Amino acid sequence: MELKRKHLIGLEDSTPQEIEGILNTAEAFKSIFNRKIKKVPALRGRTVVNLFFENSTRTRTSFELAAKRLSADVINFSVSTSSVAKGETLIDTARTIESLESDMIVVRHSCSGVPLLLSKTLKSSIINAGDGMHEHPTQGLLDLFTIREKKKKIKGLKIVMVGDIAHSRVARSNIYGMTKMGADLTLVAPPTLIPKDIEKLGVKVEFDLRKAAKDADVLYMLRIQLERQKRNLFPSIREFSLLYGMDEDKLKLANKDALVMHPGPMNRGVEISSEVADSPQSVINEQVTNGIAVRMAVLYLLSGGETNEIDSFGGQGN
Amino acid sequence: MKLILSAGRVIDPANKLNDILDILIEDGKIKKIGKGIKDKDAEVISVKGKVVAPGLIDMHVHLREPGFEYKETIATGVRAAVKGGFTSVACMPNTEPVMDNTAVVELVISKGKKENLANVYPIASVSKYAKGEEISDIGMLIKSGAVALSDDAAPVMNAEVMRRAFEYTKQFKVPIITHCEDKNMTVDGVMNESFISTVLGLRGMASVAESIMVYRNIALANYIGAPVHIAHVSCKESVDIIRWAKKQGINVTAETAPHYFCLTDEAVKNYETNTKMNPPLRTAEDVAALKAGLKDDTIDCIASDHAPHGRTDKELEFNYAAFGIVGLETMLSLTLTELVNKKVLTIDKAIEKLSLSPAKALRLDRGTLTIGAVADITVIETGKEYSIDVSKFESKSKNSPFNGRDVKGEAFMTIVGGNIKMKEGKIL
């Protein structure tokens, strides 16, 4: 498999074949994790810049580790948005970064559309590590990878995604990924957190979590930002967690082997109870591990790598 | 000085005139209209094959001076106006300082006079500092030359303040021009709330945030018995409310801008910041409703909401980019291309909405070719096909989503007070 694209901005324009190819490549990289030396020379001599305009230790660390395991040189460049507002523009910052001779730029920004803007302005490959409320494609891919690994398929699965759909880039990338891979996806949230006309993306919308959870194969809980309450999007944390939080009681309504997922970081006791988060059905920690394999696959394929060459790397990276 | 425009198609909606005629201009006034006018002292310009219209009036522009001279100045703004075929512009008060005092009104008028191109009519702020809390010195502002009051760019949220503004202004017989937006509903909004905003992950501004304020302002004006003009109508619900109000005989006029009938929120898809304006681009259904509203005269005027911004205001993240686009140099061509050539409006109607109707809304003694009227005239080459090229704009700013768009119809000559200010793209 060869990926015929330079940038990964989102899953909206991806094909099922591309997604399948990325997941297969990630699987090949994941098998390296069991080796003593977890590094391959696939991106030796290439420079990957993590350009983060928004704080994120998790995603940045995951990309950093993925790039390092591919033997790339990695630079972390964090810009606090407040200083951007006062001084250098986004474009100037990005041009400065590219002048460091970067090959790939992993970008996170609180504003939707920034990765697309950079892909039109810069020569480097741009990988979206989350932009505003738009997309977080590698999160979508690692979630698909986790589901496929556990369930051996995605097509036909009943997936229920719960929580702040309106403000979630994780939700959008997963909506594209899951529907393209043939899952039956239902979104559950109070009407205030369902964005306009989302059904047009081929999903169902349900306000009653108990009803939706019945016979579900996957329960995907989204992080709720507590400040949303201030905008009257829900009346109180207490009510939200009662109606939309996943607890043991609601979990019982789903299939016995249903997976519980969460992109992290969790608000225990709000969108997910500790009992559910720590239950055997929870794959939340595996999502994190799979994130490294998926990001390795994305970095590798976007730099022009081919899947069938991975096995030949052996475990002798430096 | 005498000037004859010979053998053009003279269209004057005020006098229901549409015929091949000559016009004699003398001492800055329309002296005579008829066939075969001869005067040996007059300079004769043949405008055969072209349309001769009353001077076009753009009743909604932002000239940015004082305060934001890097975006536009009165000098560059009036150059853009005459280039686009406009003999008069009315400029909004969101300057720095705000045009809520006679000093700024007088400055704008004197700078406009000094340029001696298009007429400049200031619209003063309806509230002090545009804060929406206390009404400004409305009587003094009007005496110093303001033609209307407005809350454009800083809508008055408090209905009691707005009521008193209508009530107090009533004595001066000038309209209040309202920017209709419930700001509580549009916090952090950057585009229309729609399927497109869902896909792009951008915060929406629902059309109902506009229409409820259209209703509120019409209801207040009606209660008081004062005139109200609704600025930049962008959505179907607003059109429906204005249509209803006119049927009730309420004294309301309304305008829309070319971008609202040329584009939909689909244009925002690549996060192109030149598609960011307030009110935002709406849906195809709204565009259809606006066209219907223009056709049945629910919407009286077409105005550009010319909103120049520098590159540093627009070459940014979509969320941080400024709202607004330039329009003086595209409005006539877009109106002819999208409304006249596509048979939404006759050319007579289009000209009316670009001249006579704004003159009436602002109570200006212009917008007609009646004998004795000031000779503000726009000659239009309706067959001229070209691609819009922002690099050729006279405006200081180039923030237009229409760059590269093919259009048909362009201003050929702009005459203000009997003097030719623009001919074939050259400013004289």
C-alpha cells in the first residue's frame, strides 16, 4: 500500500481503501512493539516538527514517540496562543518552522482550518493533530484500529458515540471514519450538543442513552468540557452525568462484549464512571498504545513509504 | 460648461423613462432630455449602445477614516466609488473615534469635499461610543450633516434604548439604519449556522439571531411611528418579516448586498477568510428568498457594505480574521450579472435599487435625471465582459471573494455634479 496524498487534514475526504491501508500498516508497526528494539530506520534523516498552538501532552508525546521509533529527527515547537494574538502571525510562525528544513509538520491549533491553511502555504507535509472543532484524524484512525483489532471487523457494528458532539473534533473524524468503514453509528447527546444537520453525514441521532445503548457493540464516550455548562448547553454536571454518563447500569444494556472507549483525558464520574473506565470492557489504555502505531503508519505513508517494506526493516534502528 | 451625452439608453426610474435620448448638462444640472439635442457650445460625448442612469448611490460603506487609514481613507474610498460607478456613498460610523460627535461628521464631510469625487454622506452613531447605552447628540449630528443614524457593527441590544432612539429621532425625519443581530446569540460565531458550519467545525450564527431583531426594530419603529431602514438583509425569515411589515403599511425600507445573492455558505468551505462577513453568507434557500424579495420590492435597495480590511486583518485563522469584504468596485457588475442578465430584475429595476431607492431611504435630493436635478449620472456598458481583478481596485484593500469571477456589465463613466470623474476606468 502506498498513500497517494501529501497531507492528512481530515478523514472527510479519505476513502475506505486508504483507511484500510493505514490500519494495515499500523498493524505491521505494532508488531514491532514486541521486539526488544522498537525502532526502525524508516524515516532516518527526515525532520518532523510538532507544531502545537494548543497544549496537549498526550497527542504530542504520541507523535513524538512515533516519529522517534521511525528514526526521524523530532522538534517540538509550542506556541502559546496568547503570544500569537499579540505578535507573530500564524503564517509567519509556520514559515519560520519550515525554514528549519522540516519535512513534515504535525500541527495542533484551537482554530478549525489551520492545517488546511498551512498545507496551502508550506511545502512540508501537514498532519492535523487536531484543529478546533473540525477534525482529529489520527484519533479517528486509532479508534478504528482499536475496534478492528478487538472486534475483527468494523462493518455492521453498532457504535454509539455519546457526549459533546457539537464541539468535538474527535467526533467528526470518527463519524467520517466509522461510516466510511460501514459501521452503524448513533450519536447521543442532549439536543444542545448536537450540531445542525449532522444526520446528513449518515448517522442517527438519539437523545436517550438507555435506548441507544441497547445491543451496542461499542460505546464511545466523549470528553465533556465543564465550561459548556456556563453557556447553558446543559443544566448541571449532575444532570449530564445522570442522563449521559456511562455507568454500570447503562453498560448492562449493551452487548456483553461491548467495548468502552474514550479519547482521554477522562472526567471520571461525569461522562464515565470509574467502574466502567476500569472494567474489562474498557479499552481506553489500549487506544493510547495503538495511537503510536497509527501515527507511525501515517508519518511513514505520507513520507512515501510502502507497507510491504516494513518487515524488511528488522529491529536495528539507531 | 455644457455637456451632451448623446444617443444613450436613458433609464430614469423616477420618471419611468427608458428610451434612446440625449441629455444636456449645464452648470452641473440636468438641463434637457430629448432626441437630437443640439448646442454648439457643448462638448458632445457619444454614449451610443450604453445605458445612462441616475448616479448610483451606495448607502452602506465603511470608509475607515478616521482611525483605520491602513484599510481605507476617504480619498481611496471615493476613488473606489467613482470607479465602480457610484456618485454618492453613505458611510458608517464605526470609525476611531466613533462618529458620535459633530467633529468626526465635519471631518468626514470636509475630507469628502476636498477629494471632489463622489459625494460623501456620513451616517452617525445612534448611541454614544456605539455602546448601545445612551443615545448620541442626534440633533447636533444631523445639523452638522449626518443623513441618518445607525447601530451598524455595534447593534443596540437594549430595546428601551432603541425605542427612545426612534422616538427622539422621529422629529428630524431621518431614518435609523439598523444592523439586526442579537449579539447574545452570536457570541464567537464566525459563519452561518448550518450543515456547513457543522462540517467545518466553526461556530455558527443562526439566521434567527438576525430575524428576531428585524422584527424587534420594525415593531419599535411602528409603535413610535418613525422610519426604519434594515441594513444588509441576509436571510429568508427577515425577508418574510419585512414583506409582512410593508403589507401593514409600516414605514420600513431594506437593503441587501451582492454577496448575499451571489454566494452561499458553501463558499466558506476552504476557510477562505474573504467569505467571512457579518451577517454571514447563508444558504441557497436564503439566496432564493432574497431574489424574490428584490423582485417584489420587499427589498428596496442594493448596498455593498463595502468593508475594507488590510492583509493583516484577513490573512489569519478563520476565527481571528475580520468580518467584511470590499464591494464598491464589484457591486454594479455583480448586480447586472446575477440579477439583470439572469432575469431576476429588469435593468430599470436594478438601477432603481442602486439609485432612486437609496436616495429615497436617505431622503436625498438625488437618484433621478429629472430636469433641474443635480447632474449625477452613471453611464453603464452593459455588454462589457471581464474578470474581476482585485489588483486593479482603487480601494486600498483587496479583500474580495469575487477575485477572478467572470461578470458582464461595468461602469463606463461617472459624472458627479456635471463633471466627469471617471471614464473607462480612469479617474479624472
